[in-house]
Amino acid sequence: MFLKIFKHAFMRPFKTVIAMLCISVASGILAGLFENLCDGFSQKIMELIETDSPELSKYNTLFSIFNTLAMFLAMAVSILTAFEIVVVYSAFNKAIATDEAYLTYTLPAKSSTQTGARYLSLFVWHVIIFAGAIASYVFMTMTSGVFNFAEILIEFEYVEVEAELIIALVEVGVLGLVTFASGVAQGQCGVVLANALSHKLKRRISSFLVGFTFFVEVVTLTILLVVILLSPLVRLDVFVHLLIWIYIVVIGSLGGLAYYLSYMLMGRRLNVA
């Protein structure tokens, strides 16, 4: 029953989210290509300024158009990522708060099965969505020529792997995983809790919690990427190690509490507790 519930929950927003992911990746690639064209136009403009050519206005116009398009497409990646998460949570909300909720709460499944399967579906979708967002930005930087990833990989070949570096990377990995898992649990709890409250509070609380979850995930992934890229320069002392693990315990506890609250609230509405 667990796998059946997970499959149904996972497949419900599948077509919409995958279509938006494809558009997001394509937007990233096009943004990089347009930015690359702008670099060429910029060089051409500098040459025309020196010669005072009449074609200067034409290249200025082209630069403005493609630069605007590149900025719009870059923003579109972030906007699409946000909408993808909204679609996933909307599908979960429909399963517990609309006519479909009748089927959800009459299935011969315990609260632990319902909560766990739907949480796993949300977690997997979050991983796919943010992997798609990262891929979009990677393709954007590759096509724009901002970063040469081949050169970066060559530089990392000469990095000495020390115990301190390994510990730092492990801690950052655990921190990211716990924060990510906790964020999904808080998002799930936000939707379940909103449907258990009055109508006036419902929209405000669910919107805030889901938005906060998205914000925490984006910030955490950004920090992870920055630290990993700068890992050869990372030198952490004992105090920072302690702060990291305190944060891991606190955020993990909050996620566990959110998951337990979802379990309890869904259990009250199930025929099989």
C-alpha cells in the first residue's frame, strides 16, 4: 500500500512539473547563449566606437535586446522553480482537502503509511526540481562562457585532500540533507495544518510555511554550492564545527516535530489510525 500511495502521489503532478523543468533548462541554455552573443556585441561596439561607424546604433540595439532577453530567461528559471514547488504542494493539498480527500481518508492504510508515502513523494520531487534548477544554471554558465568547468576540474586535481577538508565536506553534506528533509517536512505540515484550521487562517499559514520552506531550501543549496566550490580554502575551527552540529540537531528536531504533527493530524481523519 505504501508504494501504491507513493506512486499515485508522485505521478499526479508529473506531466506539469516535467514540462516546466524542460522549459527551465531550455531557458537556462538560451540565457547563456544570449549572454554569449551580448559579449560579442560588446566587443563589436567597442571597435565601432573607435572608428565612429554608423553601425554603432544597430549593435547597441541588438545588445540591449539580447541582454534583456538573457536577464528575463535567467529570472524565468527561478520563477519556474517556485511554480514547480507550488504545483507539487497543490497536488498534495488536493489529495487531503478536496473531493479526492474522501479516497485518501478511506483507503485501508495507516496514518504512518499515508504520511510517509506522501512525504517521500514531496521529498523526491524537491530533489528533482532543485536538481533541474541547478542544471539550468550550470548550462547557463557553460553556454555563456562565464566559467570554464574543465579548467576548474583541472585545478581540483592539484588540491591536497586533508582530514579537515573531508570533515568539512561531510558536515556540509549532512547539514544540507537535514535542512532539506526538514524543509519538506515543514512544508507538508504547513499544508496539513492549514486544512485543520479555520478558513481565514488557512491561506496565510499554508502560504507562509510553504514559502519559508522554499526560502530555506534555496539558501541552504546556495551555501552548499559556494562552500563546495571554495572547499580548498575552507579551514574550520572547533567552535564552527560545534555550531554546525547544533544547527543540524535543532533543524532536524524541528523537521521531526513537523512530520509528527502531520502524522497526528492525518491520523485523526483516517478510518484506520
